[in-house]
Amino acid sequence: MQFTIIRYWIGSLLSLSLLFCISGCDTSDNTSITNAPAAVTTQIHEVQSEIRGEIVPVSVILPPNFSESDKDLPLLIHLHGGGGDRNRLLGLSDLYTQMFNTEVLPPMVVVSFSGGPGSFYYGSWEKFVTEELPQWANKTLGTSLDPNKTLMTGISMGGYGTLKIGFKYPNRFKAIAPMEPAIMPVLTWPEQNKRASWWLPKASAEAIWGSPLDPEQFLNDNPANLVVSNADKIKTSALDIYLEVGGKDFIQLHDGAEFLHRVLWDYDIRHEYHLVRWADHVGISLYERIIEAHAFLAASLNGGKAEPTDLELTAEEKAFAENAMSGASESGYDDESASSGINLLRDPERAPSVHATLWKPLKDLAAGDPDMNRSYGVLPDTK
């Protein structure tokens, strides 16, 4: 009985984000949701899982104007937080309606399932997510099985699951967007009742990773350790990584997210990281944060936001770049250049190539530094 109470407490604590977000999203400021020209369609299914050996409750959000003839749509797997179930996704249907109608998201199918209130998506849930669920969605809803069209997101415990599964199987997904993941800033099992660990009671941890607790099993699932052990595979995959957390997360999960950001940085794995100032683990801030996370997923499907830096420059652009680095103009953005249309803010499509040409002579001088081959620099200690 004591364990059941503790497990329910930690599960409820880690999942309130979705519940509060739904309440926060239901405000008078969001009239565009209720006035949306076309709503999403929601479905619930009972899926017989051979991997799990049980029936798994599944929920689905279909994009506006979805037709059974629509085939090969991207698949977004949405992992619920602790204490939650498949209904968490259905509670976000109005928000998904808005994201589809405002073209934050292209047409795609979103699926979730009841993964257990405090499961941390342990064990066979990984194969269910990477194999069985996509295959079921393909047969039932016509979604794509292409990893380049498969996405994953989740909040709190769902964010943990997104990181764990994404880092173990980076070639199975195009992009992941974990939000305020329930992770610790550790590479070894921490001492109990300390800042890093207080939010995960021992009884809850033992229910997942063995009783008595097996630290090795915990570390084999810990996202930071997975980056260390699987860095090359993650780096060479096509996986796009988004990571975010509130800067005032009451559970202090910003510690774990910041630590993971630094591990990703040190292992030179490209990612996007947001430490959201003022934001808590729950509350109305999640409304815009969910939209931003989904915008990243959509950008990944569309090839990202990278811009070419190798366009052939016009004679005028070359002259501007050479002039800027010659010292003839201290800023490189003098009135004459701006009026001639070379100002880097005036033609954003060509600006990256002009800018790269401008800085290349100086960058070439540092070519002998091996760190120049990294995406991120090797930073010194701050203490």
C-alpha cells in the first residue's frame, strides 16, 4: 500500500503539466481555436500487442480533412507524462486543431497510448514504440514507416521516454522534442534525498529498475549515459534533437536538462536547447512551449532551417565583403553599402553567403586548430 501511494504521488506530480496546459489553453485569448475552420478528428483504439502480451489503449488525432485515402503521412508519437494515459493526447485536440490550421504543423497523424502511470517506458515499451505502434498506425491509418517521417515528443516522464528511446534508436526517428524531461543531472546513481534525486522516491525507482535497486539498469536507461555510450551513432544519424525545460521548474528538472545539454555539447551532438525563463513545470507557459516544440518537429520534416553559405556572389557583394574586412569601414554596414542593397539585413536569402565570404579569411587562419572541425567548441571550466 505504501508503494502504491508513493508511485501514484510521483506519477501525478510528473504528469500535471498536461492537465494544467489543457486548462491554461482554454482561455478567452485563444478564440482562433474555437473559430478554426476545420477541427481534428479523435479516435480511440484497443491494440493487441504481441510485444507486451496485452491490449494497449491507443488514442489518435487525425489532421483536419483527413481522408482514408491519405497515405504516407508523417507519424508523431506522443508519450504521456507520469500518472497519465492515452486521454492526455485527446485533451490537447483543440491545441492540435490550432497548430494544423495555422500551419505550425503540416498534415500528420498523432498517436499516443496508455504506457502506465509510472512506467518510465521501461523494457518492452521501447519495442512497442519503435516497432509495433508504427506498424499498427501504418496498417490502420496509412501513416509512413519511413524513419524520416517519424517523430516523437513527450512531457515530463514522456520527455524522459522520448530521450531514452530516441537515443537508443536514433535511426528510427527524424526528430524528437522532449519537454521538461524527468531526468537527473547524473552519470552515476545519486545519493537519495538530495537535489538531484528527491523527486524520484526509492520505492518508485525500485519498481522499475529492480528491488533492491540495480543502479546499472537505471544508468543503462539514463539519457545522459546513453549519449556517452551511443554518441557516434546519435551523431551520424539524421536525428534532430530539441530539448526544453522551464527555468523555474518546481521539481528542479532544469538541472537535468541543462546537464544533458552540456553532455550533448561536449560530445559535439547538434541540438536545440531552450531554458525557458520564468516557466514552471506546469501552467499556461506550456501552451506556447508546446507550439514551439512542434514547430521544431515541422521544421525538421521540411529539411530544417539551414541556409546556403556558398552562393556565388555578385561583384558588388564581393566588393562589400572585401571592404568590410579591409578596415575601410569599421562596421561593414556603412550608409553607402546599405543604400546599394548590400546591407546584410536587406537580402536575408543571400546574406549568409556574403557573411561567410566576409569572415572566411580570418576563419582560415585558425584552420590548424583541430577544434575547428567540431560543431561546438571545447569550453574551459568555469570554476
